[in-house]
Amino acid sequence: MPTDTPAHPLPDVHGARELSSVVVEGYSLQLRDKDGFVGDQASQTAFRQLLERWRQRRRRKGEDPLGGKHSRELTKKVLDQAVASRMASEAADLVHGAIEEFAEELAWVIDRFLRQPSWKGVERIVIGGGFPGSDVGERVILQAAAVLEEMNVHVQLGRIGHETDDGGLIGWVHLTPPPMLRHHDAILALDIGGTNVRCGIVKTRIRRASDLSKAKVVRREKWRHADERPSRKVLVERLAEMLEDKIRYSRKKGLRLAPFIGIACPGLIRKDGSIARGAQNLPGDWESDNFHLPTELCKRLPSIGGEATVALMHNDAVVQGLSELPFMQDVKRWAVLTIGTGLGNASYTNRR
């Protein structure tokens, strides 16, 4: 963190768990079984591997109806088109088979999480990440809900209501120091994943809804860094450039931008803003004692609007889940699973 004393009091520290209206009971759980981490079996990576196995079996009998590309290279659009056709096809049969098998894996993983103390009493689980933002993802969620009922596991499943790329940005309005929300129009937020980086301006619209249910991303940039495989240094430089672009845009549009950067990324976040574990999908060593992303960004952006920049970091699943906080007030215990390169997780208890 920068040495200058920030103008506004901070809510706790990096990775804050005790918030005014909700408690983060747990996140980044890493359950293991004989085959490795339980969550790895319900990631988007796992679905692609599963689909590839179905296709390999089909190739032994003849031509693959999904073409020559590996399953990890097939776009969501291609898979959605395969299952959207009203007429039966070999491609649809392949994808439907993978959907049904993956839904069973997801249901099994959910059952394992619900047995953990930090998930005890969870009534509703929202599914986020890039996977649910497709027809295939929607079908998996519906099928997994049916499988859970057959297992006599009674929990509500649904997908995050925001756009796929917005949840991990909007959630930061619930982690921003309250005085900054009152005195500014918008905040800057980053959502760093193993495949993509999203950078955006989140307009709080707190005057329209004091519970921040009307918060909205007004400008967003997405970079698929996995295609370029940048070094850690290059990635940090690109993050700073993306943020600088959003600052210029805010100035041009007359937005009062808070001197704040919210950083969501995978892993267990220590109170000092370092990463204890879980950042293996990010380029370079993010768990090094010599690397501190909030400080690196504050060095490059020491002030915003003439005020000293404050940067806070938290787990990406926690932040994405918090984007749903205003809409979870009818239950006491709830949770989020983010299906992306890996499987993120977090659970919450509402204070009121």
C-alpha cells in the first residue's frame, strides 16, 4: 500500500470478511479426494476435457461432427448452436452427453461443499464465472439442480443476474469505503482470472438505490491474456494502462471517480494484500513475498482526481458473489460458485 495516509477510512483490510450487512464465512476452499482437488472436477476446463473424451469415443466409430479442433478451442457459440437445433444431430448428442455427465459432477461437488462447516445451512447457490453465460451452461445448472433433488439435497440453484463480465466488477461497490461511495459517482475495478482480465468503471448510482442494487458498469474492457501468455510484469503494466484509459474516460464524461481500485483475483488473500495460495493459473509467481499487486498499481497510479489512490484486493469469487447481495435478502445463508478456468467458491451469512 502507498505510504500516504488515505483521505477516507478503510473497511478492515484486504480480503475483508466482516462487512456491514454480510459476513463472508469462507472462500477458496480446497477440498481434496483421491483424484486431487474436488473443485477441479466442476471447472470449465473439466467440462472441455469431458467433452473431448466423448468426441474421442465418437471418432473411433467415424467422423467427429464437431470438426477437427480440440474441445478447449471450440467457442461457446459453436457448442450453443449444437444444442439449440430442434432436429436431432450427432453433434447435439455429443454435447448433451457431456452436459449430463458434467451436471452430475457439479451436483456431487456441491454436495461436498454443503458438508463443510462454512457452508452449513446454505439455502441458495448462485453460479457465476464465464461458463453459465451460455446455453450449455444454463442447461448444466438446470440438470445439476434436478440431480441434487434426486440426491435429496435441497438447495436452490441459479445463475448470477448480471452480465458474465460485470459481476466481478460490480461486487466491489460493497467493499468500497462508504465515504468514497457518498462523495463520488463511480469506482474502478479489476477482475483478474486465469484466462481473462476485465477492467471497468462501476457507477454506484447510490442515490437511486441505497442498497447499491442499481450499480452498473458503464465502461468495460476485456483482455484474453491467456492467448498472449504475458509475463507477470507485462500483465501488471497492461493493467495500469487499462486503468489509465478508464480514468481518462471518466474525466471526459465528468464522472467523479473515487481514488479507489478494487482488485479481484483467484486465491486466498491475506490481510496485507498478498496471496497465500490458489493463484497458480495466473502468469508468473503471484504468491511471491516480493510481489504485491496493490502496491504495484498504486506506484503507477499514485493519485486519482488529486487524491491518493487506495487499492484493495479480494478473492474473485467473493467479489462476484457480492454483486448479488441486494438480491439475497430473502435468505440468511447463501453461496456462490464461479465456473471458469478453475472453480471459485464463497459462502455468506446476511446480518439482516
